[in-house]
Amino acid sequence: MSARYEIIRGIGGFHFELRSGASLPLLTGGNRTTLALCRGSIASARIICDAPLEDIRGYTGAATGVLKFPKYRFERMPSGRYTFSLWAKNGKKLAVGPACGTINAALDALAAARREARYSPVSEKIGGI
């Protein structure tokens, strides 16, 4: 089974999740007020999925410095776990990756997100619309 985007209707709007074939989350988009905006966010993620990785603190090796948008940004959470976020061309955060216990797990999730984001089909779990 291949990866897929799921559009989910929640309180106050819609968000998307890119899930692996094993149904693990790879990217989770922010809340959008309309279904059309959520679909547009998926379209943006598909276009910029191969953006470079910004790692200012050098967690993944040598520090990159600040990169232009679009980009992925690698971060260490206050809990000590690692994650990444996808930033759109307009400088706004588009989606976040899963919280991972190790740097290598976060980098593996990022590699999977980059690999699957462009061509994965969309499944709408929005009910009643």
C-alpha cells in the first residue's frame, strides 16, 4: 500500500495528513477554514516537497544558516524530540512532521515525506459534505 493524503474535517475547518503506507504520519498540515484551502495546501506541498533542509543549530551535521523559502526547517522540541516543518514560498508554515526520538528517525521521516509527497493520492474523510 502506498502513501496517501487524508483530508480531515475537524472543529473549525479542515487539515491534511500525509500518511505512509503503514499509516504513519509523515506531514500534518495546519487547520484551513475551507476544503478548497486545504486542497490548495496539498497542492503546495506537492510542488515544494523537494525543498532544502534548514538546520541552523547543526543537529544533522554542519549548520546550514538561514535558507530562503520554501524550505524544511529541522528543530529540536522542548521535550527533546526532533521534528521538521515545511515552509511555503510565502514564508508561512505549511505542515509539520512527526515528533521523533532521534535525529536519524526524523531524517528518515523527512526522506519519506519528500519521496511520497508529490504523487500520493488524496482521500477525503470529511463526511456530510
